[in-house]
Amino acid sequence: MYTTSKYLQYILICLVVLFSVSCRSPKRAVTQLTRTEIPAGMKGQHPEYFMGITPCADCSGIRMDLFLGTGISPNGGHFELHETYLGKGDKAFVSKGNWAYINSKEYPGLKIVQLFSDKETKDQRFFLRLKNDQLKMLTNDMKTIESDLNYILELENQQD
């Protein structure tokens, strides 16, 4: 027969085990980052290809695949941006348009990449060109996003 102290020990052990199992965080699915094909409309332009996963409020992240093509001038060209909301059906939303480098007094020595959407909404996006191999997403008024989260797209190997 169980004594009261043995019974309490048994309950305490069960509670500790239950608590430790319930506090373990579930493993997150690791998203395999694989290279996206160069869009058909950009073949021959030798586009720069940037990729990264940025934060999302209601999904596990937004995978951004940005292609900056040539064609207009040395300071701009055509772009295609694929945004995939991970864990939300993984359907890519595609934006197309033109891009251009603009200078800013706020970031001396660096250039801002401005994307102009072909859509009637006249959407614009801004990225700060860090070194030659990174783009950092900026706010709509070209300010740095104050956060510890990742807002950087990395240049991937170019291929055409």
C-alpha cells in the first residue's frame, strides 16, 4: 500500500515529467533554400539574384527572390520580385517593374535600389545596397527598419 509521502512523490515526479515535456519547443521546419529559376522575361539580361527570408507576422517568414536585370541604363533596369509566405500555402506573389539606383544624404557612399511596380498601384520598395552582395530592406520613406530581425537579401551566384 502507498503511504502518503510515496503517493506525493509519485505525483511530483509525474508533474515534473509532464511539465518538462510540455515546455519543449516544437522543432521548426527548416526551409530548404534552393535557387529559383531566372524568370523567362529576364533571360539574357544576366540579372543579379538576391534571396532572403524576412519576418512575417502570421507565417514562418517571407522568402524573397529578387532579380535585378539590366536594360534601361547602367543605373537601372527591370526587376522581378517573388514573395512566398512560408507556411501559408507557399504560393509566390510576383511583382514586376523597373528599378533604379538613387542617392541619399542619409546613407553617404551607398546607393538605394528603388523598385517601381508595373501595377496601377504605383507601389515602390526600397533596399539599401550594402557592399556588393547584400540588399537591406528599408521603410517606404527610405529609413532603416529598427529591428533585430533579418531584413537582408543576399546576392546568390549569377547564372543565365
